[in-house]
Amino acid sequence: MSSNARIEQIKTFLNETPEDAFLLYALATEHVSLGNDDEALLLYLNLVAKQPDYFATYYHLGKLYERISEDDEAEKIYQQGLAVTKRLGQRHAYGELRGAYEELTF
């Protein structure tokens, strides 16, 4: 299945459950794979604003910011994600975010 077909399928599912964090995350990730950075950025930012405990978003949003040369924004989002994953006790996700943050800042 192509990325465009997956996008359409995800949008169909979102019609039934428009606030589903996983589906919104999956849609953003598909847009990243197609190079639709603006659309992906909007989706990731919406997730962070409306569902801040969906911790998977922070790593991918940070990486997207790095790709579009917004390193200051990437640093901020990694820090925000580190706080969320620490509060939630998500050690694996915390470690991934910590690695991305250190790679960016050191």
C-alpha cells in the first residue's frame, strides 16, 4: 500500500474517531515519509497541544524540526518530551529523547 493510500485510509478512520492520538500520529508520520513537512508539523503540533501525554510525538516532532533546520524548536520539544516521559515513567522513550537531545546539543 502506498503512502497516499495509507493517508486516505487513516483519514477514513479519523472520520469515526477524530481525536484518536495514534491515528493523528500515524497520519503525521505518513506525511513525513512523503516530505509533506508543513502538514506533518501541523499534525504533530496539534497532538502536543491537545494530547501532550502522547509521548511518541515528541521524538518525531523534534526530528522534523531538525530536518527543517529549526534546532532551537527541536531542543525545546525534546525538553518538553523529556519532562512528559519522566512524569509518565516511560524509560525507553525518555532514553530515546535524551539521546536525540544530547546529539543535538553536544
